[in-house]
Amino acid sequence: MPRRFFSRVSKQYNRNGEHPWYLKPFDFILEHPIYFAPTRRSVGGGVWLGIFYGLLPIPGQTPLAVLSAFVLRVNVPVAAITVWISNPLTFVPIFYLGYRIGAAILNIPAEPWPDEITLDWLTNELAIRWKPLIYGALILSTSAATAVYVAVNAIWQASTMIRYRRRHRRPRKTKRAT
């Protein structure tokens, strides 16, 4: 199932075999099969990179994930898409959880949120509390990305085994040959 899905998406990407004019300088990258390959290693690595960068409080998460995917030779579109796990709806709870984890590890008392969040409060608190945020986000992103990588590999392996068993199932004979 996962391989079929990613194969279909990859085929839709390059239907006629030619890229638009603005992608011509990148033909050598776009023609390389590993960057868009629907393999367990490539997709799992892309998911790991995307979630890792998506849970870090840094600007430019998508370009960093794409560049890292090129360097590590994993699926580039998957890495770029999974970065968006932290979107405008989820980044506050994600970063607050990272801050709480970092504060617990560094043994710093975590302060509660104020009733009204202002830009002045945010800049003052961020200047004071950046270490727990960074440490907690690194721990959270590494552990979450690794857990999702293991889950993707397990699901991929299970679906492969199910397909293999269905394909190699032999029909049972009910009558004896005489």
C-alpha cells in the first residue's frame, strides 16, 4: 500500500518526461531516482528529517529539510511535506511541550502562561528561557522523529508481508488425487 501510493504520486509528478523551464537547471537532481523513490528507506528517512526539522523552533524548516534530504539521499517531497507537522495551529503546543521537557531536564521551574500574551512579554521571556526551549525541542524532535521512523518501517514491513502472503497463498485441494 505505501509503495503504491508513493509510486502514483511520483508518476503524477513527471507525466510527460519534461520539466518546466524554471526547473531546467535542476534536471540532474530531478532525474536522479533516489530523491523521489518510493522505497522504505527513502520514505522513512524523509519522514524522519521532516519531523525532526518540523519540531525544532527554527526558521526555514522546509529548505533545511530539503537540503538535508539531498545530502542524505532520501525522499525529498516526503521530507518537505512532513515538516508541516508544525503549522500555525500546532506550533504553540509543540514548542510549549519542548519548553517543559527542557525545563525539566535543566531543572528550571517552568512558569505558567500569562492571561494575556503580548509581544513584549514574548520577547522578554524568550530572551530568558531560550535554553530550555532549544534543549527540549531537540530531545522532542529526535525522539518523535525516531518513533515515527520506526512506525513507518513497521507499517511498511507489515504491509509488505501481507502482500507477500496474499500473493503466495496456494489454493488448498479438497479432493485427494487417486
